[in-house]
Amino acid sequence: MGRLYLQQAPHVPLRPASPYIGTTILMMNNVLTQLIHVAELRHCTASEQILPEARHMLDQAQGLLLVEMRRNVFLNHPSP
């Protein structure tokens, strides 16, 4: 049985097995949408012009994701 699983390993998609992937993708899309809006309002022509805002938004998104992750009792209390 073990060999059967090992033989299928090359066919497994390369993606992290995390329950937070969907939330992370949504947050990244939200940040990107907000940055596009900011860039349009400020008539930015270079990414450097909104880099501080991008860093701030990404920091906020990361903080929100960490809050969600800390709520996971399995991550906070590992089994012995």
C-alpha cells in the first residue's frame, strides 16, 4: 500500500496544504484592489509612489491573518 502512495507523489499538485490559503488569496486580492484604487486616485505612474501604502496594507492583512491563525486551537495547543 505504501508503494502505491509513493508512486502517485509526482502527480500531487504542488501547493501548500494550509487551511488559510483561501483567506490569504482573498486578502491579497483585496489589498491589490485597494492599491489600484489608490494609484488611480493619486495618478501614480511608478510603483515606488505607492510602496509605503502597499507595505502598510500588507502589514494590516498579515495582522488579520495572524489573528485568525491564533484562534486555531490545534496550532496553539500542539498535542504531546
